[in-house]
Amino acid sequence: MSTTPDRTCWIVIPAYNEGSMIRTVVQSVLQTFPHVVVVDDGSTDDTAQQAAAAGATVLQHLINLGQGAALQTGLRYALQHGADYLVTFDADGQHRCEDVEKMLAVLCEQQLDVVLGSRFLGEAPGMSWSRWLLLRLAVVFTRLTTGLSLTDVHNGLRVFSRDAARRLRLRQNRMAHGSEILEQIARYQMKYAEVGNTIEYTDYSRLKGQKTSNAIRILIDLFIGKLTR
């Protein structure tokens, strides 16, 4: 599924200060998918060098703009280089390539615009009860505001068709970009599905981006965003 004579898949990995993990993540992904772009979002460590050494195409922001901005940069680059399918993939080692293959298969077989990963249809070893509760609240909020029937609304593993990715315009640079993506899926009436995936909550991933405080910040960003529209 990663490449065929007329179909190409690009993996887009936003990264900020992931020097100790990014080489392992890129090497793992490259075993299945030959097109990987890492967007180094103004890191102060050796993230860019480690990603390049592992074999990824590396783009760099001079300053830290946030994950939403990094995703927009990576998606734009992949589209410019002929991507037919585009995958957003986290840099902290919590995602698995076999889940990407399953999601790509569903996208193609059902002729969808986007397939979203769901830890609640899959597995999430190590997830705390407080994060479980906050993510469930986010699901309710998203259903009320977008009408999308989803089980997981802040999962970084997503697969897009080329046409769907071209329509995305991410303006929320920080973590609330995840809800912005869902709002655009609803607005443009994209055909979507969820597929269960595994998210592994390790000490490293909790330190980098899976803290409960981040989930609370997402909910605050969402609420403020609704008030200011």
C-alpha cells in the first residue's frame, strides 16, 4: 500500500525536541513507507540531524510555531511532491506502522476522504483515568459542535486522500488543530471512518505530549475558539 506505480503515500511527522526518539521512529516507519517528511518545529536539540541521519526528508521552522503549523508545512510539502495519500504520525513513538496499513486499506476499499485512528476502538495501554475522562469529554463536545459521530477526537494518527489534504487549512498552530481538522471534515462533508489503533503511553510520551494538562489546554482552546467566532 505504501507505493504502487501510480499511488504514493507520504508520512508527515511534526517534531519538537525529539532528538532522543526521532531516529528510532523514522527508521521504523521507513521499513514500510519510503516517503517520510519530518518537520522540525524550531527544536533546540539535534532533532533535525537525527531525523536526517535516519533517512527522512527534513524541513525546519526557524522558531517553534506549534504542531498545527508543522503539520501544515509537512502536508504542503508532501502534496507538492506528488503524494496520493498523506498520513499524520506522531514523533514520540506511540504509533504503529501496521495501524497505518490497516487505515490505508479502509480508505481505499471504501473510497473515503479520511480515516481517523481511535484508541477507544483499539488499545491504549498506560492511559490514566483522568486522561480517559478528558478525552471522553472532548468527544461529547465535538459531537455537539460538529455533528461527527466519533469515539476519539484527538488522535494524531490520520490518513487523508490527496483531495482531502488539499482542502485542509490549519490556523490553530497549537494542539487545538486536531479539532480544527474535524471541523473541516464536517464543513466539507468529507467521507470518513474510524479504525482502531494502538497508542502506547510510555514515560517518554507522557513527558512529551500526553500529560493531562495538555488535554485540559485543548478543551480550553476549543471553548475559547467557539466564543471568538
